[in-house]
Amino acid sequence: MNDTKSMIKNALILFAITLVAGVLLGLVYQVTKEPIAYQDKLAQDKANQSVFAAASTFDDVALDDGAAAAVASEYTGVSIESVKEAKDASGAGLGYVIQVKSKGYGDFITYTVGITNEGNINGISIIKIAETPGLGMNAEKVISPQFVDKAAAIYSVAKSGQVTDPATQIEAISGATITSKAVTNGVNGAVSYFENVLKGGQ
């Protein structure tokens, strides 16, 4: 009998602890939800401006689900997350900012790709990355600059020191080929989406 009472007592204590923990977690989520969303928006705004410095506004463009699915099918691990049209102070369209998510070595890498109406890549800006420190984490420093002012074309990755055609190849981060390919495939996916949906304007 004492054993039964002890079990019930322990079960009630466990239930109370779980309940209190659940309530506290819920409160923490409510308190941090808005600041986290605000920081995420700041990071995205910064990334948008980084790839389109001349733009004054960035207007949402409806995602073409069929074309996005085609990109995901062609480039494994790549997804088109959102599209915004970059406009100057007069409201004239300059091009598009395509937010991409691509599976890297450790986790998904999220970044923006800026493509002008003329079909040039302004550059890419990484929003979120969690690759290997000292290797894949160097993507912003090593890979991103290689896409500045490049033609919106399909690129392949060459090993470090083995690039023979800079117009079609991206030099991999030494020791981080998977990360290099992930970022490059994401850019290729953005270019593909641009060519099939956005080129020529909406």
C-alpha cells in the first residue's frame, strides 16, 4: 500500500514539474518570439541591401510553386524561400533578390542572391550558416566574393587552385567542398528560377 502511495506521490510531483516547465517554456517563447522575428527581419533586410545597394525598397513577389519545385528537383537540397523585387527611389525595378536555402555539410545555409534585370549577379549575402569553423564557415569570405558582378549563369565548383574558367567555375574553399557546392548549387537554383520566371519582368 505504501508503495502505491509513493508511486502516486512521485507521479504527481513529476506531473507538477512537467506542467510548470511547460508553462515556463511557453512564457519564454511568447517573450522572445517578437525579438527573434525582429532580428530575423533585420538580418534579411541587411542581406537584401547587401546584394542591391542601389535599391530603396524591396517588394514581395509571389512565389511560383511549380518553378520552385522544379529547382528543388534539379538541385538536391536547394529550395527557393522567397523573392523580392528591388526598386530604386522612383519605383523603377532594378532586379530581384531571391532568398535560397541550401543543405550544407552541417545544416542548411540561408542566403540571398541579387540578380539584375539585365541578367547579372550583383552578389550573394549569407543570412544563416552553421558549417565547420575554419572551413565551411569561410563561405562568406571565400565563396561570396566570387559571385560579385558575374553573369547569371550556371556554375560548377573547381578544387582550390584548379579553376581554369572563372566565367563558369567557382573555386572551392580548401577542405570544404561540400559547403562550396551547396552555396554554388543554391546560386544555380536562383539563376534557374530567374531565367524561367522573372527574366523580362513580372
